[in-house]
Amino acid sequence: MRPHSRAGKGAKLISARHTLLSDSWKADVEALEAAIGCFQTDRHLTHDCRVVFFEISGDTHLHVNVTHEYKTKAARGWAGPGAVPDGFVHNRLFRDTPQNEMIRHIRDMVFAERI
């Protein structure tokens, strides 16, 4: 569960981590975390953002939370925002979605417009 993060000079931080219960999503999550590490943050992100991948026992979906310090508009297909102690969280489930589509959906939520 090694966190990945990226921030350039003057850029905001995007971090990604996972808490998986099995190996069924391991390869996908590792690829998604690597892709998140390549996001360019210098122009589009106005605050830090955290992405967490997890599984729930008895559920075959990959769950993804994206937490921002401030409220953002929900990207298409995401639930939220929900207020949490460190900001506002949006959630989405994936099951049979190709990796390139998953990362596009995650990128849309990471760079969602601040309200």
C-alpha cells in the first residue's frame, strides 16, 4: 500500500493509495496509481487531492474515493460530495471498465471544478 503522489514546483499535491482485500484488482490499481502519478497539476488543480482505491468484502467492484479540500462539482458518474473531516469526498464504483476509461473518469473527478 505505497502511496503515490506528484507535485511540481508551485503545483498542488495529488496522492493515491489503496487498501485492497484481495489481489483481484491489484494490477489495475497499480497501473491507475502510476497514471495518477503522471497527472500534470500545475494548471488545473487549485488544492490538494487524495485518491483512495478499496474493496468491500462480498462486493466485486473496485471502489474509488476522490477527496478534495474544498467542494467541487461532481464529474459524471460520481456520487457526492460528502463532507469528511479533511474535505469533501466523491465516490465511484468500477467493475468491467477498461483501465483507460477508469483513469479518464478519475482524472475528471481529480480536476473537477471547485464550487
